[in-house]
Amino acid sequence: MTDLRPAPDAPATGLRERKKRRTRDALLRAALLLFVSQGYDRTTVDEITDAVEVSQRTFFRYFANKEEVAFAVQDLVESHFVAALRARPASEGPVEAMRGAVLAAWDTVEEAISEVVPVDLYMRGYQLIESTPALLAVHLRRSTELEEEIARLIADREGLDLDADPRPRVAVAAFCGVMRVTGRLWGQGEDTSVEAIRRMTEAYLDQIRPALAAHWHRPPAAPGPAPAASATGV
Amino acid sequence: MTDLRPAPDAPATGLRERKKRRTRDALLRAALLLFVSQGYDRTTVDEITDAVEVSQRTFFRYFANKEEVAFAVQDLVESHFVAALRARPASEGPVEAMRGAVLAAWDTVEEAISEVVPVDLYMRGYQLIESTPALLAVHLRRSTELEEEIARLIADREGLDLDADPRPRVAVAAFCGVMRVTGRLWGQGEDTSVEAIRRMTEAYLDQIRPALAAHWHRPPAAPGPAPAASATGV
DNA sequence: TGTGAAGTGTCAGTCGCTGTCACTAGCCTG
DNA sequence: CAGGCTAGTGACAGCGACTGACACTTCACA
């Protein structure tokens, strides 16, 4: 068969590959929809595979476990952030660069994932993770792995040896700790928009230096559950 | 109802109560020993119950799930830390108080847990948690709950409204982020002693302010995988 | 066009965990 | 101290996540 289709730009190889991708995507979407509509725990793997009409065994050939499918999109978002961090100018300090990267990443999540899943489905998925104990636990463990990656990146930027200088890991840990609080509080709030979490991110990061001051004599810059962004401290 | 038994000081009530406590402790110890000797995943609940000669059903009446038994001692250590934090003088700033509490808690873990389990078994258990993905995930989720408790405590100390002022949660998040890195690196090292983790804790906490400085122009105070304690920054 | 391998379905089995029910043993009352 | 109450337990059946083994279909490539 003289293959006339030039596989335009995507890595569209043989029929087999495309079929595989299709079933994987179908499983992913079906799972996400079931999860957000009826909850993670109340969704069985059989329900997912029934919706896609494959056997349960096939599901476990694509995803190591039921949790993994819930983090497929999260994976994309995380690499998106890492890419944003790599793109920060070398002139920026470590914390400055991380802050810039997070905000830039939120500004452009849509284009990073919309091919796979609409943004609001992802946001609902993120909320599901934050509110489902089993998923939250896995999320936090995955986050520590991401933290290590970021620490390596920061050490590289600064030309430091990660194992000789504790600052990269310490800075990243403090930074990510604040990010996690942000994610948690966002998940508990009502506004589930990207803008909301972006706004909160900015506000909470602005509080990190004031919060670590030796004494809190003055009230913070802008009080409130999701305070407006503005830093008194450096 | 004329209750003549004054229940002297310990909660030593009837025979029933004592029997319960005994089987619970037996399950706990058997589980911990099996976990550290052959690994968490390679230990089945049946093995644990066989060692204590009770039915599997009984195990799940004492522990909600297999993970819970691995965190029973950790629970004690965490309340020990919270108690230490409550005991800090009001004159100390938030970060100062947390730092003091952690170090004081490590100095006195032994007396806090030795009645239930020898310290080195606890330390090996802690290492197990750090090195077992399933346990690490749960550990991190539990840690966020502890974080919230600490944040409330700090807010109280400072006379602030936790939901109006972001600084308590931000400070605690940054602090606990650094603590977590410490725990992880300790788990990977060879020295599993309490002294080792105490030393690392001190060293890494000393790096939090330098690490968050806008730019890292100078090398850190004391480089090395487990740097000696000494703070350049505030 | 036939051969090998990739992908899938089926089946049986393990392990964590839960509901149910009957039974035993401490406890409490009369 | 007899008899009833109930907390704690064991036995059993069953669900859901996950795995290994094997046979079958279907694409790929010579």
C-alpha cells in the first residue's frame, strides 16, 4: 500500500498506534467524566471499561492503577510549568523565577491541555483530587517528585551542586509549600476558575516574606480569605 | 449508681478494656515488626493476624485500614510536637516558636513513645514510611492536616483570625515544606539516629531565610549533604 | 502471502476491605 | 448468684482493585 497520507505534523504513525491512542484517550475521558459526575470512589474500573467497551484487563494495560488515570492531565500541566520555568530569564533570582513561571503557566494552561480535555473539566478534576483523600495523598507524593525536579532546575540555573548546597531544595520546599496551601484553599472555595487560583497564587506568594519575618507587628498588606495581591515586604 | 472504683490515675478499667488494649498493642507491634523486616507491601493483613492469633476481621475493627497501623506511633510523635509548640513562650515569634518546638520534640521523643515501642523501631518505621510509596502518600496527606492544626495554633498565639490573615498558613506551609525535605533526605541517608535528623532539621531551618533571598550571591553558611548548623541570615 | 509480534479478551486467583450473623465472655442488675 | 445484656470476636460470603497466564485476533513487514 503506497501510503499517501504524509502524517501532517502529529506523530501519526501506523493504524495500530492511532488505535491505541484512541482507546487511551477514550478511557481517559470516560474516567474523568465518571469521576467528576459521581465521585472517584463510587466509580469502578468496570464502569469505565464498559463505557469504552474494552475489557478491564485493557484498562490496566494503559494505566498502572485507577489513580493514574486521574493524573494524566495533571501531568501535562506540570510539564507545562516546568517548561515555563526553563524559559525564565537567567537574570531572575530563584524565587522570582518560580513565581513568574507559575503565573505564566496559569495564563497559558488552556493551550497546553485543550487538545486533550476542556479546561473546565481539568479544573473540576483538580478539585476532585483536592477533595478525594486517596487522590490527594497520591497528588502530594507526586508533588514531592516534581519538587525534586524543580530543585535540580534551580540548582542548574544558579550553577550549584544540589547535594552540596541546601538552598535549592529549601527554597523550592518553602515555595511549593505555599503553592499547596493555595491549591487547598482554592479547592475549598466556590470560585473554581483559573483566574481565581491565579489570583490566590499571587496573593499568597506575596505573603511568604512577611510571614517569615521574626515578628508580626503589623497586619498583613491585604487581609481576607483571598487577599488582593500586593506585597509590603520584599 | 454508686461507682466505688476511683480509676486511680491510669485508665485501667475492667478486664474487657485491658484485653482490648492488649490485642491492639499486640497487633501494632506485630505489624511494625513484620513491616520493617519484610516490607509493607510484602506483608499481608493475614500474616499480622496470624502472628497475634486473631481473625482478620478483628484487625479491621482496631484499624480502619492496613495503613493506619503504620501511623499509630507517628500519631504520638505528632501530638508530642504540638504539645511542645504550645509550651513555647509567648515572647517567641511564630517561626522561632516552631523551630524551638521541633528541636525540643526531637530531644524528648524517647520519653514520649518508649512505653509503646522502642525508639529505634520507631525510627525504622519512619524510614519505612519515607521509602514506601503508598505510606509516603498517606504520610503527606496526614501532614497537611497537622499543618492546619499548627496554623490554628500560630494564629491563636498571635491573636489573628486564620481566615482573615494569610500569614499563619503561609508561614506554616513554608516551615513544614522545609521539614519535609529534611525528613526525606534523612530517610535516604545512612545515619538513622534521632541525633542525625535533629542535626539536619537545625541546619535546613537555618537555610530558609538565605534560600528565600532575592539573589544567591554568596555560598551558603555551611555546605554539605547534612550541613552543620549555623545561620548567616537572620 | 505468510509469519511474527502487538494488542486484546477471558479466566482464575490474590489481597484489602465490608456486611452479616451467630457465639462467647465479661458486666450489671435484681 | 442467676439471668439477661452487650461488647468483642470469629466465620463466611462478597465486592473491587489488581495480576499472571494463555489463547485469539489483527496489524506490520519481509
